Amino acid sequence: MRRVGSAKSKRSGNPSATRADVAERSRALLIWLSQLPRLAVPVTMLVLMLVGLMGPLYAAIPALLIVAAFVIWLAYISWPLLDTTGRVLRGVMISAITVALVGRISGWL
């Protein structure tokens, strides 16, 4: 019996095996996040977005990068479970964060 995240499946280039491997490696972090108080993650993301949108540039860029990485990570591991609406919403969120990051870097936001 071959494990989903084995080296053989990685060499085959199977994207679902790669996603399963990332999900398996993320399991401990996801469990830890689920044990936090219910509003901890959303409030943290909100604070980071506010810092990213209104804070000084030296704090804004890392804050927006953290939010982007978190949203991309969650979207990647949950993609197969999402319906079309969920996928569109994830894409809109990632696009909005990217626009905010580019806007802050270029100085028009």
C-alpha cells in the first residue's frame, strides 16, 4: 500500500498527491488553529489587513504578505472541497490582497 505523499507520487507530478501532501503536513497547524478561540484567526487577519492598508510601509508590506500567504495556503488545501462560489470568493480575496499590496508598494494606496 502506497502512502499518498510518498516520493513516488511526487515524481509522477500528480497535483492531487502534492495537495494531499501539503494538507497532511498542514494538519498539525490546522488542528492548533481550530483550538484557538473562535474569533482569534479572523480578528488577527483583520488587524493585519488594517495595518497593511493604513500602517507605515515597513509594517504594511509584511502584514499584507502574511495575510496573502495565509489565504493562499487555505485556498490551496481546501480547493477540491469548494464549489464554484467558494472558488470565486477565494480568487476575489487573493486578488484584493494583491491589489492592496501593489497599491501600497507603488504609493497610490
